[in-house]
Amino acid sequence: MPEETARSPEFVQSLERGLAVIRAFDAEHPQLTLSDVARATGLTRAAARRFLLTLVELGYVHTDGRLFSLRPRILELGYAYLSSLSLPEVAQPHMEALVAQVHESCSVSVLDGGEVVYVARVPTKRIMTVGISVGTRFPAYATSMGRVLLAAQPADWLDDYLAGAELRPLTRRTVTDPAKLRTVLRRIAAQGYAIVDQELEEGLRSLAAPIRGDNGSVIAAVNVSAHASRGSSETIRRELLPPLLATAERIEQDLRAGVNR
Amino acid sequence: MPEETARSPEFVQSLERGLAVIRAFDAEHPQLTLSDVARATGLTRAAARRFLLTLVELGYVHTDGRLFSLRPRILELGYAYLSSLSLPEVAQPHMEALVAQVHESCSVSVLDGGEVVYVARVPTKRIMTVGISVGTRFPAYATSMGRVLLAAQPADWLDDYLAGAELRPLTRRTVTDPAKLRTVLRRIAAQGYAIVDQELEEGLRSLAAPIRGDNGSVIAAVNVSAHASRGSSETIRRELLPPLLATAERIEQDLRAGVNR
């Protein structure tokens, strides 16, 4: 549960708790018992039971009496946001064309606070998956899309971010020094793309470019990610940057033309 | 707001109301004022304000002081469900291959009560969009995927459904007679696919096939939809049924093989 200090007097705690119950379910925990939910949320069993039964009555949760799981209706909560964005729909065919060309997965994300949130993804077909889907969040500082988006923020926003962000080492390569990250972001802003070499996860390299909206401001980022076995960062830049930049350009053109609006 | 009669004594009304506030936002209404939210939900302005401010504090809603909009974090609610399904991820590459081959949009959906819910979609690239995305719901009786899923239900479930469903005419072709729908569903069960010819929307034809899980039961449906300009139902059956059935078979094979598990 989030900290409950400093909440406004009008804060509706029941809503916070009910949303925490929904979030208790995930890919690793699609089915939970009452005890599981109580444990995951920090609620008493009695409280967890009330929220679960309310969600059952509203059609968001299924139960066989013992195990609880989310029902498809839950999608209407997140998808109100997604369907209000034209970006994923506009980007999708261009992302598919890129994946068909380079045989690496392609994603589009937006910045939300200090994190990137995936809003579209076209995985390449592999036996092994990396477990990323629309809605996945990563800390912006350690990802190529995050750095493209951070590099486009106003100077005072970035000052606040660098002063406050906890830059944890996710691998032994992660840049964790704010001053060094600022230098990296300046270079990204100047060159128009970012490469991240195994700073989020060992063995994973990623290349990202900005997507600009009508008024020229960066609204999202598009990337391709590749296993280290594909080659060095330089190989990836040489092979994948031109098609990635062309994809970003096509998405921007369609956004300007109002395709799918 | 749903009916508030017959709620269990433990029902948490604040959670229902908070979720209604989230659902007030959609593709047509991505930005709402306090008054808009109060009107859409039936809440008083004071109540709507408390829920909106709570959602702002939790990071799910953004406000400039007057207009409210959903933030990307809202995706974590619906995507907990989606990421718990392996089906969309397994189906996606096969759906993409089908769309590349036939140049029509492909979707996968599951049954939720009397409605189909889209869990994966690969649109074809066209200037005109039909505004369907993951999370979109349609009444099962008027759609090809819905009929495939209804046809696979146990007899007593289907009896209850046909006795209780309100079969509204969505176009002048929609089958609205329960006895006639039962006959249609029997044929679909026997032949292994469904064609719906402009019963959901004028000018739209759709062809669907079942996707079976490990134990042989139908867990989802996959379809292709085509504008009437593509040709008659017979043309669509001849041109699109073989690749659609092949796609369903490939998805089933990957599900059995545990790809992406």
C-alpha cells in the first residue's frame, strides 16, 4: 500500500484499497485466495473480502468460492485511457513493418513521472519472451526510450528529476551518477536517438528515437531492442538506426495527417 | 451507474463510484471537467470531486485545475488481467501473418457473460478505422466471434442465455429470434466457423473460427472482418476461411507447445 500520510482530507481510502486489490493480480498471480489478497495488499481478511465481493458483484472478478481471478471486464478501466490515444493505432502498422524488416521487437512508450509506460508493442516471434506488454513500466533513466523522453523535457523539470530520482544500479553498467546522466541526455538531445547497452538488463541492448507531435514537442518514443548476441552497440546503431528513424518519421507523418482520427 | 438494489450488505459503494469515475473517460471524452464527471456518473459534484482528487493523488488522473484526464498509470489496472493471459502474446505473430496475407483486420476475443471482449487485435492499414481496440465489447449474438463462442457453450448455459438475452436488431439483418439463433449456432458448431453478414453493422462482414485450449474446449475465437466491398459472403468464405483456419490451428499449436509461457 502507498504511504497514507499527507493524504488530503477528502481522500477516499476505500477507492485506494479497492484499486490495490485489483493490482494484487498479475501475470505471476492470476488466481489468488482471500488470504493471498490480504497479504498482497496489507488489508485485513475481512476488508479484502468486502472489496473482492464488491468486484465480483460489479463483474470485474470471478470466483469459484475459493480462488479469485480478474474477468475481461477489467479491461474497460485501462482501455479508456488507451483508446483515447490515437498514437498506438497510428504507430502499430509501422511498428509491424519494422519488426518484419529487422526481426527485433519494437515498442512505443510515453513518460509518466520518472517512468516509461509501454502503450504499443510488436514482439518478434521467438520462443523466449521478455515479458513486456502494453502497460509495462520501467524507470526512465535506464532505458533508451526513457532517456529520449527525459532528454526532451524542459530544463527545470529535468533539474527536479535529477535532484530527486533514485538512480539505482540495475546492472553493473547502469549510469547512476546524476551529472553523468545529464551529460548522456544532452548528447541524446543533440544526436536525436539513444542507445542503452545492458543498463536495464544484462544481455539486452536497445535503441530509441523520439516521436514528435503536431507542435514539434516529443510526445512518445519508439525503440527496437536486441539481444547482445545480435552484435555490438555499434553494429546495432549501424543496422537498426536508419530503419528506426524512418519508422519514427512515418508515424509522425501519419499523426500529422490525422490518420485514424 | 448500475442499479444499486440487491447489493450485498458488504458492498463497498465507494469503490463502485470510483470505478464509475474512471469509466467516465473514453476515446470521445478524454478530458472532462468536474461537471462532466458528475453528469456522466450521476454523482454529486462534491462526491465526483472527492473521487477525482483521490485518483489525482494516486497518480491515475491528471488535472490542470479545470480539466481532468487519465494518466498512463491507469493501464496497470486492466493490464494485470491481460498480462495474465498468454493467449494475446501467443496469437499476435500469427495474426500479423494473416493480416499481411489477406489485408483485412484480425481480432481475438473471449466471452464474458453475453458479450465478446477483444483481447488482441491487428488492424490492417487503412485510412478509415472502425474504432475497435483491445477491451472493446460487442453483444455476442450479432458477431461472428460471439457466435463461435456461444456455439461452444454447454446446453444449459445456452438455454439460459437464449431465454434471457435481449436480441436487439442492430441492423435490419440481425437475427433476433432465439429459436432461429439456436439453429444458426447448431450449424456453426457443426461446421467449425461462423460468418456474420452485416448483422452488427451495415457494410461489415466477419468470419470467425474457434481457438481450443489444451483440453479441447473452446477458449477464444479469432476472426477477420471485411468491408462488403470485398465481395459476397461466399467470396469471403472461399478466400478467407482457409487462411483463418490455418491461423487458428497455428495459435492452438503454440498454446499446446507452451510458447511464451
